[in-house]
Amino acid sequence: MSHPHPELSAPAPLPKGGLRITPLGGLGEVGRNMTSFEYEGRLLLVDCGVLFPEDHHPGVDLILPDFDSIRDRLDAVEALVLTHGHEDHIGATPYLLRERQDIPLVGSELTLALLGSKLREHRLKETVHHVVAAGDTISFGPFELEFVAVNHSIPDALAVAIRTGAGLVLHTGDFKMDQLPLDGRITDLNAFARLGDEGVDLFMTDSTNAEVPGFTTTEKSIGPVLDSVFHSARDQRIIVACFASHIHRVQQVLDAAVSHGRKVAYVGRSMVRNMAIARDLGYLNVPKGVIVEAKELADLPPHKQVLISTGSQGEPLSALSRIAQRNHNFVHIEEGDTVVLASSLIPGNENAVYRVINGLSRWGANVVHKGNALVHVSGHASAGELLYCYNIVKPKNVLPIHGEIRHMRANADLARATGVENVVLAEDGVVVDLVDGKAEIAGKVDCGYVFVDGTSVGDITESSLKDRRILGEEGFISVIVVVDTQTGKVVTGPEIHARGFAEDDTTFDAIKAPITDALNKALADGVDDTYQLQQTVRRVIGRWVGTKLRRRPMIVPVVIEA
């Protein structure tokens, strides 16, 4: 089995007739999925998603794939294929289109509709769309694409088979094999088998649930559980939080609300927008008179109310977080309300989610979540489904995608268990070449995190984030001193201001004399460069704070010449 290697060098030129695969995001994390395929000097991109920040990314709004390795070759991009409409697969598209707006966008009807509303928000209007459906074949330059129906936790998801002179690649996107899907659209295993008979040279498979044994529970199993929750809360209001793109889950809540005689309101801008799109395109069946405005819902008795909200991941500015903090404009949590968190727990979001659960519980809400009821099932294939796929596709080479390192390793083990001899484990930026039917690691390109902070994209670095973490966790100290380099003496100060300490500024009086002594000594030794004098101040106060207060704050010394 091939392994990624941190000391890999830049790849050599692609051998003639070879296909180069470069993951730009999504291999090593759950999110920001994006892969570049290169053949005969032309590029095809599959997915362009975002990763949501965690606690150690203070102030960051979104994390994008790194476009650097393709930035000077955007004119060679034939198309961007989007496998489905989740943010971690489409969310970064507007940022890519800012750099070349006419890249053809290829995806299913729902996927492109959800993306379209996002592009309008970014004021990107002159874009090129190609709507495709399962079974369609379309070519862009040297890439022939065939689309295959797969089911996932959003309707209209597609796998894509990519044919070039180098061979056939089958990219699953996010998928599972639900045999009783709500919309009746099953993963097309017949097409997988047919492609397997044709000969799949490289199988790129979703790894997210590779560690989970057996088969993923069907979506239909949630219906009775929701019905039971509605029955138990028959005298109280119900609030359901889920992803703004989880159309199947919203459909189940709507069905339960109708059967229990309740009205429903959406809370959260993205929820309102996405459900309107899904209804208009026929992916969401909304019985007449069920949906009302959230403000109208408040006029109904509690047992007639259902709110469907965003914020199932504990996002600080989401509707549910504001409800939990009792600072939402018109939704006020009351004793006895039932809140259902109908979504998975994305790794890294645990603390934020439990903070919201605790906030809701504090006000007397009954919180139902995946930990205490079957109110969510995964959208990804478990180990049993992956084994099944490997056996019917019979690929020559496998490249696990979509997941953290542990997920991809587990997926690799499954592939090898079914007899696949060549499994390549790669990470973001690791280049894999498919040449003469064999996939091998060919090198590595720079591929870091690109942070979106307000309106700035890519300006925030790991160093900036480290500074923010220090500010947030360890505090901040500024020291201002005026020196006279002619006399070699401290004239004024040191004046010390601290933030983020329980102690007040008088605590730092004890270190003022040592700072003055150290500066006077440095000046006496002929040091007159203000930068060196500032470093002297930093060393003295840093050592003192570390010893006395057990802290490592950010220290900003300012030495001014009189």
C-alpha cells in the first residue's frame, strides 16, 4: 500500500498519456472537498467545498481549499463538477469563480439551484450551468463524464465516472446505499457493476463511515421516532434543528406535524431559502396551509407549533444558539418545550453542541438528540456497504477520499480485504498519477488552509491565528518605555497595561524596577537600537510572568527614544 510522505518533493512532469489526480481539500478532514484531474494539459475539477472553523480558529468564518497549485492554470479548467448540494462540496465555488467566472458548472438540478442562490449573494451572475441527471453522459475537452445516481442525506446526489485515455475513474462523492430512501431513488448498483465490468482503473470512495461496521440505518426508521417525540410533547411546542440542506429530515418533520395537527415555521435565513428552492423544484412536498411565518406561529397555542431551525452544530450566531441564550428576536424557550437536534455531530463541534444543549436545558427544555434517540442517521456508507461496492466494482486501484486520516486508513483496509492490491493513501496536496493502469504517488504540491475572515480571503495565516489563540487564552501585556540614548537612561516608564488577567495593573509594579535596570544596563553597554531594547523588555517581563503567574501572554513592548 502506498503511503503519503511528508518529505515528498514537487511532482515531475506528468508522463504522456497519464492522468494526474491532486486533492486540494477533503483528504484528512471532513469538509472542503475538492479534487483536480489533469489529462493532456487540461483540468477537470470535482467539488469545491468549505470547511467550518473549530474553536482553535478564532475569528475565522470559513476555510477554503487551496487554489494555489491551479491558480495560474485556471484557463485550462474545462469544468467544475459538483456531486451534491452540501456546503462542504459547493460552498467555496463563489471564491473560485471570483478568479475565473466562466468555468462551466456541472451538477444536478437541485445542486445547481442551491448553488445559484449562493452565487447571487456573491453578486456572480454571468455563470455557465450544465444541469445533468443520473444516466447522462457529457464531455468537456478530453474528459467524458457519466453520472450515476447515489443516495445521501440530500436529494439528487451523483457519483461521476470520468473516462480519459488513461483509464476509467469512478468518484462516488458522498454516498450510502439506503434500500428504503424517502424519495425512492436508490444508489444505482447496477451502474456500479456495469462500470466494474467495463474496468474501473481507479475507484475514489467516500471514507467518512469506514470505521462503522455493518450498514447505515435507513432514513425511514426516523419517521416513527419523530412521531413518538411529537406524541410525547403533545401539549408543548416543538423545535427541530437540522442542517439547512437536509431536505429529507425536513420532509419527515413536516409529515409528523401534519399528522399531529401542527403548523410549521422555518427559522434561519439559509433554512428559509433552501426549503423554498426544494419546494419549488418538487423535492419537498409541503401540504397546503402547513407553513406559516415564524411571527404568526407565536400567536398559536404551544401544542400547534413546530419550528424548524438551523444551528444543529452549535454555531454561535445560528438561530438555535440565540434561542438557547434567550436573545432571539421572537423565539423564547419555555419550560417544557421539546428541542430535537436531528443531525450528526461533526467532529470538533462537540463542545459547541453541548453548550447549546445545556443552555436549552437550563430553561427547562427537553432536548432530544442522537445520543438519546434515533433522530438522525448518517448520509455515508458504512463498512458493509463499502465492502459490497468493492466487490461489484472490482477496481484495479483505490484512492480513499472524504474523511480524516483514520477514516481513510479504515477504508483502505476494507479495499485490501476484498483483494484490491493497489491502495493509495494520500492527503491534501499529495499528487497521484494514474499511468499504464497503475496509480502511484508522484509528489506533493503546497496545499494549506485558506481562511475567510470577514471580507478578507487568505490574509489570515497560521501565525495570525496563533496570535489570536494566545490573546484569547493567555492574555495581553503592553509595556511603554521612553529612553534617552544620549544619557543612556530610562526617562519615563515603564508603563504597563494588561488584559485577560484576574490581577489588576498594580500587580505588575513589582517588575517595573527590573525592566528599568535591564534597559539601563543595555544602554550602558552601548545598545541603542530600539528593536533590541524592546527584546530586552520582552525577555524580562516574559520570564517574570511565566514564573509568577504561570502564563505566556502576548507581550508588545514599545521603546521610544526621547
